[in-house]
Amino acid sequence: MWLLVLLLSIKIQMPTWYWIILTIITIIRPFVWIIEKYLENEIEKSMKELENTK
């Protein structure tokens, strides 16, 4: 996917800022996924604890 975007952007001469943003998003995405999974697990734990206290 990234390679396809690269080829298309070269063909239509996309600006440098686009590449900077794309690279930052590509680097940050796995970290966001890890944080999201952690939060999801913590919310589930809290929900189970609340259910058990009733």
C-alpha cells in the first residue's frame, strides 16, 4: 500500500508535506494500536469488577 502511494505520488508530483505526514502516521500507528488494546483490556477488567461487586 505504501509503495503504491509512493508510485502514485511521484507520478502526480505530490508535495513533501504529504510524505512527512504519511511517514509520521505509519510510524505512530502500531503504538496507537498497543495503547488502544491496553485501554480496552483495562475497561473490560473494570467492567468485570463492577459486575462482581453487585
